[in-house]
Amino acid sequence: MAWKSFLKELKRRHVYRVAVTYAIISWLILQIVSVIVPIIEAPEWMSKVVLILLIIGFPIALILAWAFDLTPEGIMRTDPKQPGKQKPSKASKTFRISNWVIGVLIFIVIAQFLYNKYSRNETTINPDIEKTIAVLPFKLIGNDQEGAYFADGVVDLLISDLGKIDELKVRSRTSVERFHNPQESVQSIAEKLNVNFIIEGSAQKYKDEIRIMVQLIDPFQDNPIWEDRYDRQYKDIFNVQSEIATRISNSLDVIITKKEKESIAKPPTSSEKAWDLYQRGLHLVRSRAINNIRASRSFFEQAIEIDSLFVDAYVALGNTYTSEGIWHGELSGQEAKRLAQPYYLKSLEIDPNNLQALKDLARTKYYYDWDFRFMDSVNQVLRKKDPRIVHVLFEFHLGRFDQMMVDLDEMTKVIPQEEVGEHWLIAYQYYFKNQYERVIQLMEEGLLKHPQLEAYYDQFGNLCIHMGKFDRAIDILQKGLSLSDVRHPSMLIRLAIAHYKKGEVNLANNYMDEVLERAASGEPEINVYISHYYAQTGEIDTAFDWLEKAYSKREVDLIWLIVEPNFEPLRNDSRYNDLIKRVGFPDA
């Protein structure tokens, strides 16, 4: 039959061998490209281009194999006539040898690849070792910085999913953020974070396609326990993340309960597009720049338009207004409450059991309505259901230091002690006990972990002033101010106090002139800080005048009345105790 003759002719012309060899070499090339592309940060489309070229080259290779042959004299056109039986030529013997060599090499390469890919999954994990994990910020594949939000989102989902497994203790994003571009070994990072396992990886989003590369590492053996690459459609992002979390848990010999599996499998939103917008918003919020916080609202609002039941987006949107009223001072407390509170209420309407939304609502009512009773009741609920998110700052403001320490101790039973991170709260407790060396130690530890957090510099500077370390206070406060373009009135007032205490009255007046001018222009949440200065300079009546202005505007930081060291000169004045009662402190 003609077709049998055709098949024999294919064999004679070595077309079969060329096809098999081409397929194997193409596979090897694709494997090499998949490794090289992320290393050199080449764009994702490069892998596709190589694949397309290899596909195009396949029929060309077959045609050339049909038409030409490799002989001792070089490449020659294949004799179209069928030769009869003949003694194997020197060339045919050479081909046989080359076939064996190629076969052995292919076997070695494939065996090595399979070993590298699958043998690490069998790494033995010490069953007695504590399963503490840090998910380091993922690297961005390629140079598309606009896609950095996607890498952040992958880390967020992974931390969230792993955190739902009781046997694992996962460091929060805040703790690992300082290792965004680490220049140190994974062992050093693990020691600083006090973890036994490290997860690192890279991520890329190109149109509707994603690539995620993940590696679980034993940092003390410098040994990857498990690694894999996921090339999927963006619509599968939640399934991919759940799969990664499950694979990591299995690699650590952690048994996931049915309830935990269901929790991991439940996506935060029904729409990957809403999730994409939400992550874009969070990426802006993390910069802590006020303009970026404002810009983030558009993304959260768009996410809510797509998924009207997206609880996290409502909470995040509410927090953009709350933060602007508390720290940035761009909104008055009452305006911040008016804008933020409806989003917390809506999130609780969707999910009445959402404890984070409940806490944020209570926090807003506490800050802006001085609703101590509601915050107190919510904290009691949180202690029973989720001690990780108890608002310990509330107990601190009331001077309930014993309860604050109990809450912090309970937190460490659920999350690692290093994760609690409330160094400055504990530092104040030691300040009131006159244990100044411990204060400095705690605040320095806090700054190492949160070098970009302006509030730490603000509180550290305040404590240094009241420990008599004026030069140190000035240095710390000036560093805090240099972190952004925002000139926080609290920092300016503390600088004025420090210079006044040093006898540098002119410098103190310069800072005060700036703050007083801003107060005269109607800037909100500033009067209470001015009262700090006059209390420290001994102008008691003037200090109370500014406190009354703050009270009339219901300024947030009056909740510091009991514990603020700057108010120490006022504590024996009847006007001070009267103000505490009017604000509504429950223990007054």
C-alpha cells in the first residue's frame, strides 16, 4: 500500500528521528527559557515568542529532514530512490552512536528536572518544630512597576489563607514589609522575624494572564522544601492562592481541618475584577501619603460598584476617612466620622459577624463621639472571639495599664509576641514607672521594625522630652518630619517644647508661630496640641483656654487627657478633672 511505502520512506529519510529530537530539544529550550526569563526580568511575552517560533520551526525541520541528509561529505539532498540492502555505512554507525549519546543526555536532563521538581516535596519536617512562617514581599517579574499592586495582592491573599490554619503562625504584612528588597540572607531575615520557615516568590500580571512563582524555604538549612510555578488566567487567582496555601501546609505536614479548608476556599469577593481594584487601592494606602489615600477611594468605590457585597472594600473605604481625621488632620473628627461610619455600618449589614468592621466602627465612635461605653463593650466581645484585634489603645487611654498588659499577653497566645508590635504603648507604661532604659530599648526596637511609621517618631520624641533627653528628642522628631511632606502639628509642638526646655526660646517660637498660624486658618484637630506647649511652659490658664477650644470642636486627641505626660502640670487643677468628666471618661 502507498501509505506503508510512505511510512518506510519517512523512516529512511530520518524524519521520525528529527521529529522526536526536535520535540525533546524544544521542550528543553522551553524549560530553560522559563527559568531565565524571571532571572533577567524579561517580559512574559518572550516565553510566548519562543514557543511560537518553535512551533513554526517544527514543520520546517520535517521538510528539511525529508529533503536533505547528513553524510560524511556534509549535508546532501536525499537520494529519492529506495536503496537496497547494503552494508551499514560509516555515517549510519555515527548516527547510531549519536542517537545513544542524545538519548543518554535526554534521560539525564529529564531525571534531573524531575528530581529538582518533586524530590523536595519529600523533605522531612521535624514534627516538634513550631510552624512559624513569614511571607516576604514578592518580587515583581519584569519592569512593569504599575503591576506592583498585583504582587502585593498575592502576598495579602497568601498571608490571609495561611493565617486561617490554626497550626500555623504567620507574620503580618507590617512585620515583613521592611524586607521588600532584602540585602541579607534568608537566615538573617528568619532570625529577625523569629520564624522557622520563609516563603518568597515573584508575581506578574499581563493582561488577563498571571504567573506566580513560590518557594517554601528552610532558612537555616538554606534548602527549598517546596517550589512551584503557576501560569493561569487572572480569573483563577483565588483558586491558585488556595492551592498554594494547601501545598505549603502539606509540605509542612500540617493537617488542615474541614472548617479551615472551607474558610480558605471562600474568596473575599465574587469578582476578580473587584479584587483587582481593591488591591490597587490598598497599594496606594500603604504609601501613607495623604494624596494617595484620597486617590485610593476611587478604586474602593469601583470595587463596591462591581460587588456590592464586598465587605473588605467597605471597611477599607471607611478607614481612608478615619485615618484622615485621626493622624493627618486634613478632616475634622466630626467630618471624618460622618464620611466613614456609613461604610462600617454597611459592612456589618452584609456580614454582622465581621469583627474587624465592628472594631473599626467602635473605634470611630470612640474617637469622634467619645463613646467610651460602646468601645468598652466591643472590646469585651473581641476578647472572647478574636483577641488579636482587641483595641488595646483604648485601655491605655483610660490608664488601665494592667488590663492593657493582659490583652497584650492574650494576643501573644494567638500570634507571636513580635507580631503584637505595640512597643510604644508598653514603653509608656515603663515611663510611668520611671524605668527609662526600658523605654528607650522598646522604642528603638519599634523604630527598627517600623522605620517609616511617623507615629513612632512622634511618640518616641515625646517620651524623650519627659525623660530629659532633649537633644535626642529633637533628632528623632526631625527624622520623623523628614519622612513625608506632612508637617504634623504634634511633632512641631514637641519640637517647640524640646527647644524651650533647652532654653532655645527663639527656635521654640518659630515652631509655635507656624502652628498658631495654622490654627488661626481653621485647621482641624490642632488646638489640643497647642495646649501641650502652654502646659509645659507653665502658662496654665492659656493651656486651659486652648483645651476649651479643643473641647468645643470635639477634637480626637482629648482622649489622651489622662495619660498625656504634657498635661502633668494641669492634673491638680479642678478644671482638669471637670474636663475629664465632660469628655466622658468612664473611670472619672
